[in-house]
Amino acid sequence: MSQEELRHGPGLKYSIREGLCLEQKPEPCGMVIFGASGDLAARKIFPSLQGLGQKGLLPENFFVLGLGRSPMDLAGLKSRLPGLPNLYYLQGDYTADSTYAALGSRLKELAAKHGTKGNVIFYLALPPGLFHDVTHQMGKVSLLDQTRGGWSRVVFEKPFGQDLASALSLAAEIRDHLQEPQVYRMDHYLGKDTVQNILMFRFANSIFEPIWNRTYIDHVQISVLEAEGVGRRAGYYDSSGVLRDMFQNHAMQLLALVAKEPPASFAADCVRDEKIKVFKALKPFDERGLAERVVLGQYRGYRDEPGVSAASQTPTYAAMRVEISNWRWEGVPFYLRSGKSLRKRHAEIAVIFKHVPHSLFSQLAPTHLDPNTLVFRIQPEEGVSLTIEAKKPGPKTCIGALTMDFDYAEAFGEHSPDAYERLLLDVMLGDQTLFPRQDALEETWRFIEPLLHASLPLRSYSPGDWGPEEADRMLESEGRSWRQP
Ligand code: BG6
């Protein structure tokens, strides 16, 4: 790209100046993928490894050892990862000692062959019920011991527990074998480009931070809307529901990025420390008045989905009003919503500023003017937009809302890579910035858990709607409304 490039969108020009890239090359390492014949490996891990390979971001000395229960042969693995060299496959039962003995000797052999210095990543693309056994087994044969030479890191996929107590017991089991710097908990929302952009936006510019507080911001809306229903994942989903599946992790992480204080540096623990402070400042849900703060819903037809119990009370939608009790945010509601089987797949964070204090325009009250709104569009059309009031051309005094819209794909001429690409690279680099730390899990469970046991009505909504109308009323009762994508 030239030093400065102009791109033209409809009614807009983007000027992109080549910026700074904080680039590092990962050290030599091997990657063991547990669950290599499974769905997650096929949908996310393999394509991301390929993407990294195509961009030249994999270490020069690198190998992938797939491990699975199915008798997939090496040719099967190669067909899933075309173009990637140094692939191996090991079939084994995850609970059998013999699997780990075989894994240990295979890793020694491959480390020597590929010069990976004993550095290894274990990716547990497995049902959470196996996390403990697999970690324990690996610990028993010293695969996680970093004093043997080389580092070892373990990637876990959510869910990290079903509630606070189970999250704590899982953590205790993991701690027997791993130090926190070895643990990478995937929250793939943190690897999405526009999510990362929130920090750049807030802390690499000087014009937003001074107004990023209760004096100027009226409220924040965080929406993660999905068009798909529960699909083939009913077995997992029906025992989880939207609060565990989307709120305890993704939605809480998004909230923390918007609300946190500037970290002292971009070092992983500085960034994560500030999130914890936000979680600690969340105003706990109170049984009294809870129905005015939280709406749960289930789409019609959910109970007929294969694998869902006919009397299921599992919410597939939730909307909530969250408050942060600190100097920056006191009195500013954060409205969060997420659900399945809605009209459109759309995820965004909208920061809605306060109305002007006084209108100069005699027939117009301040509330007639649209409030300035800054939107981070997370997906599908990633971008940032800012709505301002402006004069319409012509001799009359007409004011209208003008939206300045920056579209990632249009501006940079390419779509963002899958979040897993970025996160896998970070595991190789040993950068934990985008991975939730254990204390974050504990704080977010502590906050969400009371809702799991609360006696809240379960509202129904039609597939293809925007969710239950009670969620609309929740905002209307405060003189606000959900943004419709
Ligand atoms: C996962 C949830 O973490 O995120 C799924 O378990 C959900 O239920 C998915 O569909 C949404 O991710 P994305 O990237 O498609 O928005």
C-alpha cells in the first residue's frame, strides 16, 4: 500500500495512512489438537491454521499432530489441511494411559525432527467434561512440565464451568498441573477485529476519551443477535441457555472493553486487570425489581428442536440492564441483549450520547435532535459509524442525521480474518491479552449466576422477530429504544 491511499465509498472518502504494525514472529513449536476429527477442528482450527500459513505467520519450524478417537488416517487429516506441511495423526482414547505414553514419545520424535525445541501447544477441542481427565493425564506424563525444556501451553474452549462453583472446581483441577501463564481460555469474540478496535479507538485517539463517561454518554447498547436457531447443538445448548452461552463470556467481555479505564500499557495483565475492575464494579442483580432489569425469552418452536426437552425452560434470548457503580459510569445504563432465531445476524456496540443541553432552533426541542451515536459493528459488516446532526443542503434550515460510516472491508480492501486466526497466533506468541483470566471468569459467574436461579418469567417470541416485546418495553419504560439493525 502506498504511504497514503484514498478510497471512495458512497459519499465518502477514506484516507488510510500506512500505520504501525506490532508484529512478532512465533518461536518454533508443535501443536497437538485433541478432537482433530471433530467439528470445531474442521470449522475453526484448521481453516485458521491454513490462513496463518498462507500469510506466512506460522513459525518456520512447526508441526501439527492431530489426536482423535476416530480412525481418521493421515490422508484424512491432510485433506482437511491442504497445503500445510508437517501433519501427523494419532488415534487414541482420551482417558487411556496408553494414549499419553504414545503422545509423549511421538512428541519427542517430532520435536527432534522439526527442531521445535520442545515447545508445544495442546489445543483441547473437546467437550468440557474431558478437560480435567486430559489435563491430568498430560500432567502425569510430564507433558505440561516446563522444566523439561521448552514451553507448553494449553488452549481450552468454553464453557468454563456451568456456574461459579463448577468454574472454581475446574480451575482447581487445572491449577494442579498448569500455571496461569500456560492457560489460554478461548473467547473468540476477543479475537474479532472490530472488538479489538475498541481499544485502539479509545486509547489511540485523544478525542474520544474525554467524553467517554457519564457526563456525555446517555447509555450503551450491546447487541449480539443471531439468526440461526440452536441447530445441531441442542444437547449442549439446552443445559446451558443464552446466559451461560453468550452473557457470562462474550457479552461481559464486550462490556468490559467499552467500560474499562485506560490500562497502564498494552501488556496482557495490565489490560486484563482493568477488566476485572469493571466486573467488580457491576451492580449485583437484586431479586426485587429483577423483572424490570432482565427479560428472558425462548423462541417458539425451540422445544420441538431435536435434542431439546419438550418442557424446556432454557432461555434462548436475554436482555438486561446492567449498571456499573464507579465514578465514570454511575447512572449510565448498559443494555445488553442476545438471542437465537432472531431476524438478522448482527452484533454491535452502540454508544449513545446525551442530547444537546439546549436547542437554538426555536421549533425544535433538544430531544427532537437525534443524539450522537457511535457504533462499533462487530459483524457481519464490520465497521464503525458516527451519527451527527447536520444541515441539509438548501435555502431552508433543515437539520437531519448524517451517519459517517467506515466499513472495514471497503476501507482496507479485505475482510477481517476469522477471530481464531488471531487467537491461535497469540497462543504461539505467548500473548494472553485477548484471553480471559481466571479471575474474570469468577467475577462474571458471580454476576450472572443469580439470574440462573431467579424466578423470572420466560417470554416467548417468534423466530424471525427481534425478541420478546417485554425487552422493548424495558427500554421504553426509561424513554429509550433498542436500535434496529
Ligand atoms: C459461541 C456460542 O460461543 O458463539 C454459540 O456457543 C454462538 O451459541 C456463537 O452461536 C456465536 O459466534 P459468532 O462468531 O458466530 O457470532
